[in-house]
Amino acid sequence: MTVAPVVVDVLSAVLLLTGALTCLLGAVGLVRLPDLPARLQAATKPQTLGLLLILAGTALRVPLESAVTLVLVGLFQVITAPVISQLLGRSAYRSGTVRRDGMVVDELADKMPEERPS
């Protein structure tokens, strides 16, 4: 059973446009959100989802060998984006650029070394 090329074209276009819109909303979040943790959220989740949708839409249009490469690109993005976000957030927390008074839960406070007076 073969799928009509029109169906593949429409599905690919929907995936590509949805992915582009998701990436655009993530970029707007980077500009509009007030603090670093919120910006990290906007930089990782919508951008990763948008890229995965774009890769899926592209995979429908390319030969199978190239689609396998796109799957690897998506896998590396899913693996590395949360790790990088975690490292940036922890670095910002340790350097004092994250406002702690606005946090509902602060799990790192107990793990931070006591500040010594200079």
C-alpha cells in the first residue's frame, strides 16, 4: 500500500510549519521572559520540539539514508540540550545571577558551600 504523494507533501508541510512556529515561539520567549531560568526553559523545550518537527517533516521528503542521518541529529539534540541547560542554570545559580527570592523550591541551597566573609 503506497501513500499518495499529496498526503506526504501535506504532512511534511504541516510538520515543517509547526516546527518553525514552535521555534519562533521559543525565540520570542528568549526575548520576552524576565529571568534566566525561564529563558533557559524557552531555549530548550520549544527549540528542541521545533527542531524535531522540522527534522520529521524533512525526513518525509528525503531518501531513507538521509532520514537515518536526521534521526541521529534529533537524537543528539534530545540528549545534549537538557544537559547544556542544566549546566548553564547551575553556573548562573552559583555565580549569583539567579534571583533566589522568587523561587518556590530551591533544591541547591543545601548543597551550596557556606559563603565566607572576606
